[in-house]
Amino acid sequence: MAKVFKRGKYYYFRLSVNGHDTWKSTHKTNAEEARAVASAMADAHGGRGEVEAFFQALMERIAALPETDRLEVRQRLARRLTMTQHTLSLADAWQAWCDSPAKGNPGNLTVMRYEGHWQRFQKWATGRKLEFLHEVTPSDADEYSRDLWRDKVSPRTFNAHIIFLRAMFATLKSPAGLLENPWAAIKAMEKRTQGRVNFTPEELVTLCRKATGAMRCMLGVGLYTGLRQGDVVNLKWASIRPGKIELMPRKTARKGKTVTIPLHPVLDALLQERRAQVAGEYVFPEEAALYAREATAVSKQFQTFLEGCGIVTTEAKGEHRQRAIVRKGFHSLRHSFVSLCAINRVPQVAIQDLVGHGSPAMTALYSHADFEQKQAAIASLPSLAFEGKI
């Protein structure tokens, strides 16, 4: 049993650490309790004690370090303690995620966005000398979220980064030997909807009159079908049947859902005119090729066209935004299509089927419209004058 002596309120004992004698307080006022504590601490320092005693001794050693070194030592030891037989380096994590079937089946553009999110985090983590996924702590995740927000990203972008990192760490939990998901407690930023808005009737008239060439026909397809830009640009002649367009929207292709859209007389005339001028598989071959190389380039072309028509497309950037907010673009034609249908009292069931909502929750709200209902809906849309020629 270790010898103790009382100094002031507590009992102390002598302990040899690295060949040097030091006096340790037991923080006990009872002699018997003090001797038990002293013996446990002496055994720990001598390599004979229980785990708890070793831990207490370790914490005392850390407390004796300079304040500037304590946090780094604690973090380093914590990472070593949480290390398991399964480890995954940050350098190998991206490929491991790509190879994992647990990630689902995201599209190519989505994967490209995810890779950008990962590269930003990996660069930040490497700067903090993190090497493995299991070394990333909730404290690290919190600090990264702060660093991301300091970059003045929008709430939507902030949430996209955090949601992906949370999902990625969940997917790699087993191969990385993770005991917890460090991103679980990071809250999403509240965001205000800043989506596209529809064109006014006056703006639609201006666009239809000034559009020429492929832009003219693309404008007609977008306005009279409500299709998204990617589907319009990649529209094939094989999808155009007598009196209708049948295709599987790219956004919901994984669900295997095909939409059927009756042809408005104005659009039918535009497509016949286009067919006489363009050969090949695609209705818009040059734009389809450009979209494959850089999808945003097609969007920029349309934005340039809008600005040339005197239409204001953006709002001044708000707080935590690096760019101005785009409020009018090609997607506004989809909003205009829905708006025109509503103005002309088209039943909600027909609108829902025409635009091909991909959300199961949205689809469940309505029954399905038959072709006659949709045909009547399209026919009710106004016939805007396309005065240009291809």
C-alpha cells in the first residue's frame, strides 16, 4: 500500500515519473481512500494497473503539458483510440464511394457535383493533416461547415455539401471502420426558394417574334410541352409521332416513366419546318453535342438570347451568394406552360400528366389523364406568333 501524507486539506503521495520524483494529490481527505487512490495511480504509472487507472494517469500527463499542446495531443490520441482494423484513407475514399453499390445510382451530372463537394472537403482535411475517414470527428465536421459558410455559399449549396458528406460517410461506414457519422449533428441552413419564374405574356410575345433558327424551334418545344431544357436539347425525331411527342424524361428515367404530349398546331408547324432543314437523329444536333460537352453552355446561350430581347434574367446577389440569382431562364418556359394551362382552366390531373412529375408524393395526389384530356389541354393554349424563319 502506498504511503500518503496530509498537506492542507488533501492527502498526497510520492510518485516517480521518468526518473523524477513528484508529489501527487489524491484529492481525498480520508487516509484509507487516499492510500487506495495512490496505489492505483502508482500501479498505472508502473504498468500494473487497470485501464481506468491508466487513463487517469494519461489525463494527468496531458494536463501537465503546455496549454498550446494539449488539444493536439488529445485529438491525436483520440484518433488512435478509434482506429479499427478497417481503415480507409481520404485519398482512396472517393473511388471507394464510386465502387459501392450502397450509394445508389446517381446520374453523371450528379456524380460530377458530388466529386466537387468531396474535393473541397478533402483539400480542407488534408490541410488539417487528416489522413483517414475515421479521424474525422464531429468537431472537424463542425469546423468544416463553418469554413464552408465563410466562403459565402448559398444555403442551398451549403446544404448540398453537408447532405452529400453525411451520405458518403454513411455509405463508407463499414470499410472505413467508422464508429459514428461526424456529420450527423450538422444542421441544414434554412433557405428561401429562389427558383425560376414564368415569363409574362408580353415577354412571350417578344421571344416568339425575335427567335430564329434552332432557338425558334427550341422555344416552341419548351413553351408548348413544358419539357426541361435537357429533354428539349436531346429531343430525337424518333420521339415525334403523328400528333404527339413520346419520350422518357431524363430526370425520371430511372423510374422508366414515359410521358405523352399532344402536339399544339403551332409546335407541329415548327417541327415540320425544322424537319425540312435538319437531317440526322436529333432535332437540335449542334445543341445536343454542345450539351454533352458542357450542359451549362446551352443555358448560357439561352440567357444571352433573353438579354438580347431586353428581358432581365437575374436579381442582385444576396448575402452568402457569389453570383447573381437567375430568375428567368429556359426552365421558365416550363413554368409558363403550367401557368398557361392553369389560366385556360386545364384540369390539374392533365397538367400533372403533361409535365411528368417525378415525385411519388405528387403523382399520388392525382389520377391519370387520358390522351383526349391532354389533347384538349394543349389545344387550349394560345397560338403565339413565331414570325421568324429557320
